Amino acid sequence: MEPNYSNYSIDDLNDVYKSIDREKYPERFKSLCEVISERGKSTDKVVIEHEKPIEDDVQAPVRNLDEEGNYIPNSISIGNRLFSIAFSFALLIYGAHGVYSNDLYAPGKRDGIHFSGSATWLVLASIICLCVSLISIVIDHYDKRDNENQYYEFGKSIRLLGTSLFVFGIVLNHWQ
């Protein structure tokens, strides 16, 4: 039995629009979009979200579709893209300088940690992981294919690797 979306309230339409499985129920989604389109012509306003907020970058991406069910690529603001690139570049310079001088300082709330010896290489590797994660966000913006989940999983994996390397660097630094 197909739902009759014309009887739904505006809030209910918004809830269904956000939660409907568009691949499993394409006809229902099309019907929902038609009702939303009709409501859009009236005085009632229905909120249709096409872009995920920038605060959700660390959460799993949501597949965005337009009213006809076509895929909408994600969009990252120019400010976030420039910040990611500049911050990555600065971190790489900082990490390389720390390895070169055999003293890589990681600031902390109370005191920081001075890494030396082999630990500096592990911390540099963790910095590189962070930079790769940031740059993958920029690359994902320009990749218009429907593969945000692959970028999300890659970013999650590389951040886990970077965190592990950093923790191992702390342990190694403590034992030296």
C-alpha cells in the first residue's frame, strides 16, 4: 500500500524526505517530491535540504538527491578548501623541520611533548596522515562521482592510522 503524502503535514513531509530510502522506493520518492513541489507553490513551505552542513564533515555523508532522484555531488566551501591546503602545507613544513632539527614539539594544554630520535619520524608520519585526510576532503569536492562514502571511509582509516602512529610515537619517545 502506497502512502498518501497529500495528507501529510509539512513536518511529516520533511521527516519522510530526510529518511526515505530513495533507491529502494523510487516511486514513493517521486510521489513525495510531487507533493512537496505542489506545497511549494502554496503558502506552506517545505524545507528540502540539498547540501550537508559543513559541521557534518566528520560524520558519515548522506547521499543527496534532487526532486527527480538525480545525484547531487557534495560541495565544500572555498574557505574550507583553502584552509585544508594551507594547514596541510604548514603542518608538513613544521613536521619536516622537527625531523631535521631532531626536536619536534607537540603543544599540549599544560605542557607539550618534545619528540626526538625515532619518535620524530613516527610523529611526522602521523602528520602526513592528517595532511592526506585534509587533502582528501579537497579532492572529494572536485570528484563529482557518487562516492562520498569511499572518501569518508578512507579519511576515517587514515585518521586512525595517524592517531595510532602518534600514540606509538609518544610511547617510543617515553622509552628513549
